[in-house]
Amino acid sequence: MNDMLLEGRLADLDGVRRGRVRVEQGEIVAVGDLSGRPDRVFDDDCLIFAGMGDIHIHAREDISRKEVHKETFATASAAALHGGVVHVADMPNNVFPPIDDATYAAKEALVRRGHLPVHFTLYAGVAPGTRPLQRQVPYKAYMAKSVGEIHFTDMDELDRTLARYRGAHVSFHCEDPVVLEQNKGAPTHEERRPPSAEVSATAVALALIEKHGLVGKLCHYSVAEGLPMIAEAKKRGVPVTAEVTPHHLYFDSSGINDGNRAMMQMNPPLRSAPDRQAMLAALKDGLVDYLATDHAPHTTMDKARGASGQPHLDTYGPFVTWLLVDQGFPPERIAAVCSANPGVFVNNFTSRRYGRIEPGYVGSLTVLNLAKPTTVRARELRTLCGWSPFDGHVFPGSVEAVVVDGVWMD
């Protein structure tokens, strides 16, 4: 059944109001003081958001099948719903990366085959010598080595390649390969990938976005020193947005020790406590545009061998309650960074509209209960990798309900 009438506290860009939402055939058709008997009434402990979106994940699955022991599209979909997320955007740094029309279509076919409730947007990779696809898709440019071979070691080559992508949506992993090379002998992962690598790459990315007329996005931002550069570019009208991750908002390098170093490794690495506070402030005040997880579901064995990244899809919604309750984020700001802004991003690549509680938008909703704490337990996670850096942590709220296209997700 794709029709329903819900009542509760609706959280959108214009604030919180009590009201009703009517969904018919999977689409929101009316919002406000509506007649009829609601299918469900949520009390004042709950907030109803437009379905939340995570526009930076790594589902791992590709036609090589070499990383499906970590995650598949199906398990990523289950983890997303568990975390209150209704749409995701998957990165292209696969063993068999989508870099042209044929390889992109092959990966897309894997998603369609699963008939999954969560909507997947797929990034295509920008690599030395690549060209844009024949249709509009988002792209990712790796300015430093990642999984597979879609990365650059020469910024002049990146410049020449991006000249072909004018007008495209290009996201950047901002780490300067020259700075990384200069620091490769440092004793720790954090010192081998210093803040200066991100700041230097940020300057290059912003210049290339402006030079080549790109719609730019800076991924998993982590360094306070780079934020004024982003602010200045936005002020001048450069079309650039930025993400921040749960790990760069919650953890910092002061908490790394010999016992957890492997599990706390990611790219870019954890930064200082002042950097973490700066990311929280930038997300709250509007400089940073998205809460995006960089969900990286490596197994614990892979982590012990030096893999970078952490899984975060399962804990997206509970983490958001930490922002709302413990960090004082207004609900309308959460509506922006978790629903509306991710919707604006993915709506460029789909015929449907995500991100708002308004008629004409997808009938997908995320309901958070701010008075029902969540204790994260590894055995309850849906991600195939089976662990979380938040294992044992208690978040102040929980995911109360998820609706996808007018259907309850149990």
C-alpha cells in the first residue's frame, strides 16, 4: 500500500509545526490541517523529517565481486534503512570502477537487479584521460590514491582532464599527493596525511571548480584552516558545497591509542579537537552543507591490515539525535543537512524529488524519537562488515519509523 495519512511534529527548512502528511501512490500530495483518520500519530517526542539521504557511501559491490564480503547493495540498503536513510549515493572507487558509459551501466544493472527499497545514485569516476558520460551523473575526483586506479598524482593532469567536464557535478577528495609523498615516512597515519595536504588540495579544487565551470563538492571535510577558503569561494559565487562525516564530528586524534589505532584510521584522518569543534560549528551555521557518512564497511580483519574508513549507515539516525539533543542543532538545520540539501544534490540525477515535506516530493519520511535512547550493539547492525566505532555508545534518541514511497519499513 502506497497511501497513508500521518500526524506529528513536521521538521522542515521553515522550522517545526504540528501537522499531517498525506501520501498517495508513493508521493506527498498534501501537508497541513488535513481531514481523515491518521494511520499513525507520533507524539511530541518525535520529529518527522523528509526522508534522509547520505550522499557519500561505499557499498563495495561491483561486477568483480571482490569486495562483497564487506558489503553489497542489499546489505547497504538494509543498513541505511536501519539508520533512517532512504537514499544514498555510492562512490566509484571500486575494484572495477565505473568510468565510462559501459562500466557505469554494468554497475547500475547490479543495483536494479536487487529491487531495493533504498534509492541509489551512483558516482562515476574521474581518472586520467576519462571523459564525461553521455548522460548527467555525479562524478568523483580522487586527488590522492584510493581503492583501484582512479586517482591523480599530478595536479596538472587533473586540470587537463577536468577541462572536459565543464558544467558537471564533480566531488573532490581533497588530499594533495605531493604533500602526502613528502610525509610518507612519518610515524603515524595522521602525520603521513597532515592537515596541510587537505588545505593545499582545497585551494586546487576550488580553483579548478571556478576555472572549468564545475558544480563542485568537497568531500569529508576535516580541517578548520580550510573553512575560510570555502567561505570566501561561496561568497564570490563559486558553486561549491562541502560534506562532513560523523567521525570527524564525534572523534578527534586525542582519542587515538595503541588499542584502537587501526579502527580509527580513515582518509582524511581524525584531526585535532579544535578541528572537530570547527566542523561542528560549520555544520551548524551553514558553511558545511551535508552530513555524509563516507560509510566504509571494511571487515575487522581488513582494518587490522591497514584499511581506512568506518561504517556509519546503521547509526545515521541515532547520531543525528546527538546533534539535536546534545549539540543543540535546530531541527530546521538538521532538515537542511540531512534531507533538503542531499535532496537537491540527487534530484539532479533522478526524475523524482527528494528532500522536503511538500506536495510533489517523494513520500519517504524519517521519524526520530528524541526521548528513546539507542545503545549501539554490533549484533544488531545490518551492515555486512558487522562492527561500528560507536559499539556500546548510547545516543539520546532513535529511529522511530521509516517510510519509503508510502510504505512502512519494518
